[in-house]
Amino acid sequence: MSRDLLETFENQFPDREYKIEIQQPEFTSLCPKTGQPDFGVVTITYTPRAKCIELKSLKFYLQAYRDKGIFYEHVTNTILDDLVAAASPQWMKVEIAFHARGGITETVTAVHNSVM
């Protein structure tokens, strides 16, 4: 996916430490082995520095995974890397809780600048 889709805006409170949490409950990608759709809930939590993530651009960025064959671990870490590159947060966590397929669920969590 292209991190060029991600836009940011100036943080109006750069001297204050605060947390932003974003949820996207309809995330979709494709299993690279079977081509079947994978569904999950994306939760992005971060403490901004100078920039915040613009939500409309984030929506289009996440929707771009709809037709991409990618493993759970890869997509979670790629989203984290792209968001960190775009916004340079103080701290960020991306968690995707994938829905059951074949009776198995998986949640993948990736963190920037923190010990899990």
C-alpha cells in the first residue's frame, strides 16, 4: 500500500502529552494463501508530536488493503511503519483483531517506541 495516501495536520497541543485512539471496525484484506477475505478491527493508539493523522486519508489508506493478499503479521507491522513515517508520533500501537476463520482468531499488536 502506498503511504502517500496518508495525510497529517498540525497538532494544536504539541506541548501536551495526550492519547488518540482510532478504531476501524471493518478492515478487510485477503489471505495470500487462499485468496479468501480476512476481516478485522483495527485499533490505532498514539501520542502525537507535531502532527496528527487525518482520518479521511487513513480511511482510504486502510481500504486500499481490501484487494491485497497479505499475512496478518505483515499488514499490522506495515500499517505501523507507514503511520510512524507519516506522523512521527512519540508513541504508537497498532492492533488488529482478526475475526474467526476456520475456528481460529488472531490478534496482532505492533508498537513503536515502547516495550510491550
